[in-house]
Amino acid sequence: MTKRVKKVRIFSALEVANICGVVNQTAINWIKNNHLKAFTTPGGQYRIYSEDLIEFLNSRGMRVPIELSEVVESLNNNKKVMIIDDDQDLNEMMKLIFVRKLENFDIIQAFDGFEAGKLLVSEKPDVIILDIDLPGVNGHLLCAKIKEDKDLNNPVVISISGLDDTFEEEKILSEGADAFFTKPLDFDKLISAMKDLMNARVL
């Protein structure tokens, strides 16, 4: 099953009031009167999703501040990291760690080669965490295909394997992988490498 986690921007009632140039109680009244869609935290505080705030502003004919437009635009332009690993526990663990430690990234999961193939085409991820030991799939060939496919825009490929094998590492790197990590993974080093490789693409 494919899972995708996307970061969202959430505002407090006070932040909404400041954006709209009103006092906090006015924003709260909008929420209580069902003019502005919101949800309540376990602590009883109101929270508003950015898209609901923009919809409210537009419905009232109010100007959407440039700052808010930029926030939404940045959310819509998030980078994408795709995890391809049939080990469901590890795949889920990576997702949770990436959500917590990576800002401005959408997390996409694939648990087999067939699913990965479809998502690579539709999502065109910026970073791919590729388990080269996928059952029924030659990870080396998949890596080479990813790097050769011009439609994928040459994503960063970080290969992972349960085999601590120098030959395996040299082979996958020669096939286009940008980095190689053995399991059990050092997540801090993995994320650091991911950021360094992404930054190098920008320079």
C-alpha cells in the first residue's frame, strides 16, 4: 500500500487575527460562528489550515497577504523523497524520522518494485532511498534505469542494503547511485548525506 505524507501549515487564532488585522477575539468569533473552518487541539486551542484560511479570505473578498501566499506556494513546492523498501517496519520507521527531521519534504512510500515503478513516473521524486535487495527486482538495474530516464530529472539516489559488501557498494555507485548505506541504518548520517547531495544540486 502506498502512503504519502505531506507537511501542512497550521495557524493559531492569534496568527489569523494578525494576518487579517483584527483582534484575537474577532478571529475566534469567526470560528465559533462557522465562518472560518478550524479544529480544536486537545488543549482546547483553535487551529486553522492554510488552505481554509485562504478560502475564508477569498470568500470575504479580503486580500490574501503576500506572506501567506508565499507560505502556501512553498508548501506546494515541497521536495519529494521516496522510500523504496519491502521491509514495512523499516519503511515506516524511515517515514516517521523523515517527517520529524526533514522540512519542506513530502514523504512517498513504495513497498515493492511494481509500486515503485508507477510512483516514479507519477511523482518524479527529488530523492530516492532505494533498497537494492528488493524481492523480484534487480536493484542495480532499477538504479541504472532511474538515472538514465531523462523524464525523472536525475533524482538523488541513496542506495541501501543489508549486505556490507565493498563490491556491492562499488557496483551500485558505478551504476549511478549517489551514496550507499548498509543496514542497520545510521539515520543521522543518511539525512546529512541527503541534505548535502540536495544542496550540491542547487549550487
